[in-house]
Amino acid sequence: MAFKLVMIEPKAPNLHIFSGFSLPRLGSVILGTLAHKLGWDVSVVIEEQYPIDWEEVAKADLVGVSTITSTAPRAYAVAERARKLGVPVIMGGPHVTFLPDEAMEHADFVMRGEGEAAFPLFLYEFATTHHWTKVPNLSWRKPNRDIIHNEMSADRIDLRNIPLPEWSLVKGKSLVMGGKRIVPIQTSRGCPFDCSFCSVTGMFGRKYRQRPVEHILQELRLYNDSRNFIFFYDDHFTANKSRTRELLNAMIAENFKFKFSAQLRADVARDVEMVKLLKKAGCHTVFIGFESVNPVSLESMKKQATVEDMANAAQVFDRHGIHIHGMFILGLDDDQPETIKQTVRFARKNRLSSAQFLILIPLPGTRNYEKLKAEGRITFSDWSLYDAHHVVYNPTNFSLAALQRAQVWAHAQFYSLRETTKRLFMFRFVDIGIAHYARRLNLNWIKKNKAYMKLLELLKPQKDAAIKADFRQVIDLEEAA
């Protein structure tokens, strides 16, 4: 009889920018696929899409829980409930990779870092001799309760050895938007850049690793249907330009029927031929981390980008008919209240299809977290607030309440009815649909977080009257809705 494994990705605790787009992370599905290939009976639960069946969990031999920082409290609650049912729990993901001792308070094991090589070894030991010292990346307990952290593997995962995810293992239905089934695919890992706010390099390293083009095509052929939409999960899809050209040309030769989106940097737009290839291969939307319109902030976060690059990217992609989702960070140490307004003006002026204005999060595993922690500036340690929609640290040039108001104000301004009407006359109907979603989400966030806002007001006097006045307009929108 096969061992039974239930992999769980806990739901987010609060409303956030992608609440309506609950795409699973790939880790749980890939590890579940590896276990299935080893003969385990596997089910994968993405809690945002499907409720946990606790009767099924009680019958499992092992539960795996994957978590990012904002879902950690829910992940710990899930782990503890599974353990009360007598089922051992192994946790993984970025948050527990950087805080394994914390996670070991709630789980039996923690798999740190990439798990594709270590997890099958763990499953073998789990089913046989329990010689945990043989499993790299593993945290576990001795009989005397001492926690042992095995050494991390010196070798990064060869992406050629990762199996194609078996989506049939996932409970429930796939995410569908606008009549399209959204399919997440990852073609690379790692990032050659090392931004101070980002945990990608801590998790996957700075060495950029890529899957062979034919390996990617093998997966893409499974979804060659106009009813599918591919979301490339790579943190930097075009980091290796020659490889990206090879892949895009191969996709063009295959004449794939689907459209796709990808995350990339603004400086890609310097290469207009690359932009043309992206469009020809079926690129519908690019997600660009602009982060800031403040050159000093860009320098201090080691973004290695310029405001000129950002403006050029917006113009070039728009000219070639590719939608742009701009991602901005508010509350950096060199930012002033005026920076928030400049950021919104930039997004409007450059006609971004959509934008997110999210608050800097001191994520464990980043230099930013270590800096703010050392300076005693982290105000809240409730991980559920670490979703980039809540201020959790003391900003330099804002009170906590002022920065929170600024974040809500930015979304209200960019997605205002006035701005949406402009898009109607430009026949940008996709943008209008996104704006309606974002406006409702912003108003719902205000309603659900009134107590939190009152708490922020009590922590420190308001510093900036202009931002306070702007937030008053958001309240008026809520009352009129």
C-alpha cells in the first residue's frame, strides 16, 4: 500500500492585490509530482481555491505545507492541526527557509531552500530508516528535542531534472480569467541582480539557471490552445538575452495559439528587436518592477535601473501593443510624500495598463529586513500583515498612518473613475476591467481595515497633512460606493 502525502498551500489571511487571481506557487505541485513518481498517493490543496479536507489529512502519512511570509500564521495553524491528528508535518518555502527555528515550533521537519533534490531523499528515509542526517537542507529534532539543521546542498538544482508538474494532483479547478485558463510555467531560476528588498537571491541564488528550450517547448505543447494563457513565473524572463531569443523564435516557429505574460526589467526595452519578438511570440502583458521614480531610492536599493529606462520601457511596450503592469514600492527611506504623487503621475503619464503601489516589506532573508531589525524599526511581528498592503515598520519620512494612507490614495488615484473614463475613449477595454476590479478591492480593503488604521493613528502623530487630505478623498469614495 502506497504512502499518502497531502501537500497544502495555505490561503492568504487578508485582501491583497492578487486576491482575485489565486494562482498556485509551483513548489507544492512539483514536489507532489516527484512524490507521485516515487509511488506515493498524492493530493495537492491550494487553499485559496479549494478547502482543506481534514478527513483526508487524518488519513495521510505525511503533510507538506509550503509558505511565504504573509501566509506563515495560517501555515503554522494548518501544521499544528495536522499534528494533532497524529500526522507528521514537513514545511518548506521562503519564510521557513530563513526562519527554520520558528517553523520547527510548529512542524516536525523543515526543508530549507530548493527541495527538488532533497525531498525525494527525505521521502525515502521517511519510508525506511529515518536516517535524517543523510538529507541535505533538512531541519529536524533529535529524541532529546534538540533541533538539527543539516548543511545546505552546495549544488543548485539542475532545472533539466525537474519534472513537468502534474496538475491533475491539484484539487479543484484551474484559475480561469476572461474565459482563459491560466497556466503557470517556470523556465528559469535565480537573478543576477541583488535588490535589497528581494528574497529571490537568498532562495534561488544569483546564478541564472535555465531550462533547455526543447524542455520548455515540451511543456508548452501541452497547452497549445487559445483557451489557455501562460504565465511565465520567472523572476527575470529575459535575463539571458540569447537564450530568450532562442526560446521566443522557437515559440514563433511552433505557432502556439495561446498568449502569455512574463516578468522582466525595464532595461529590456532598450532592445526593440527583443520587444518585437515578445509580441510576435504572443506576449500580452509584461510585469515590470519599476519600484521607484526616485533616483536616490533606486540607487540605495541597488536596482541598477534609471527613471529614463522606465519611461522608455513604458513607451516602447505600449507602442508595440503589449500591456504593462507596473510594480512600485512605497516608503523607501529616501522617499518623501511628494515621491508618492510623482509615482502616480508617472504611472498615469506613461499609460500603464495596470499598476500596484505596495508598501515596502521587510521580508526575512533580505538585507532590508536585517537593516530595519538592527535599527529597531520593525513595529509589527505579525507575519499576516507582511503582504505589502500593511505598514509594519517605521518609515523615515512618514508616520505609519501617513504611509498607509498614501498607499490607499495611490491606488484610488490611478484607478479613479476619471482615469477609467479616459481609457474608455482610448478603447482600452482590458484596462477598464482591471480598473474596476482594483477600485472595488481598494474600497473593500478600507472597510476591512478600519481598526488597523485607527491603531496606526494612535502609534504616532500624523506628519503630512497633504497625504491625510488625499486619504479623505478615498473615504468619500467609499461612502459614495
